[in-house]
Amino acid sequence: MTTAPRRPISFIGQFFRVIAATLLPLVLLTFVWLPMTLGGHPGEARSSSTSDMRHMS
């Protein structure tokens, strides 16, 4: 049983795959973390419960 030779991945293709694999988790984390930190999505009206100032130290 013989297999067909694999086509080598070009440098540019591999480069963009690495960039996408690096940035995807970062972008997903930012879009989850940022609204949680702000108490809502940017541009939304803030509720009174999220506007009280709390300091973590």
C-alpha cells in the first residue's frame, strides 16, 4: 500500500497558521474578560450595582 506524497506547507501558510493559533485564544479571552471587568459590554448602560467603587487591596 503506497501513500501519495504530502505537499509541503509553504512558509507563508505556516506563518499565518501560527499567528492565527496565537491570536485566537487572546482575542477570545479579551472579549470574555473585558465585559466582566467593566460590568457590561462597552456602550451599554451601567446598572447601579456595578457602578459602586470597589478596590481590591
